[in-house]
Amino acid sequence: MKKSNFSLKEKRIICLRGVSNIGKTETIKALAIKLLARKNKDVKWYYPETSPIKDTDLWKYTDIDVEIIHNSNHIGLSSRGDCEKLIKQSISRCIKNGCNIIFCTCRGKGKGMEYLKKVVASNGYSLIFTSPLTIGTKHNEDDEIVMNNKMADFLSLSDLMCK
């Protein structure tokens, strides 16, 4: 079996990409809730501008933009990728603030995607594209929540990144 080059010290951007309404933002929110549940962390909210009263209140917001420092990881999470201006703002801030892991969303093509590819090359990040888990065209809200949480579990690398 080939050894993986995956290193937690490597700076990376993990982007959930795809068309609208496939669960990108909901997956980022589910991931944020899992990370916010961890003890001994520092949190800085950028959108919404103030911390929600409870982590589960995140579901009320259209988008989120937050940085979490936990153990040796500085993690940025932004679901504001449908707007080129906002993805540039969020990713630039995360890089400036020293995030070594950035989770974001963007459409499958366009200026936001081009920006990500350019910023990765010029700032020493690796870029990983993925998409939310989908369950076909006929599903209910409970199924969506389960799938978003499963993807968030996968993305959080809970045994490695968030102990």
C-alpha cells in the first residue's frame, strides 16, 4: 500500500463545489457545529458578525464565515462562495490570519473558482475539491440533514484534526 503524503502541517483549502441547492452551505454549517462543540478553542465570527447564542442556531443563517483555533490548527470556514467578492474577502482574510485549513464553498465554475486556483498557487496551499453527498432527486429534509452530517464527519477528520 502506498503511503499518503497527507500532512496536518500542510496548508490546504478544501472546497465544496457545485451548483446551487445541493448542500454545500449546510455541510459547512454541520462541520462548524462539530468543531464548535470541541473544548479549548478560540472562535472569531465574521458572518454573522456576532456569535450565535447556541451553535445549533447556525441553521438560521443563510451563510457563515468563522475562524476556529483548536490545538495546532487554525481553521477557516466560509459558505459565502456563491459571490466572487465574498469568497475573495473570506479566503484572503483566512490566509492573512494564518489559517492552515480552510473549508469553503463555490460554484463549479466561474470567477470564484478561478480566484481559488490563483490564490492557492501564490500562497503555498494545496486545493482539494469535493462536493456534498447527495441522495438523488427525491428526498426529504431529514435525509438531507443526515447526509450533511455524514459529510461533515468526513471533512472534520475528527480523529486527526480535532482531538
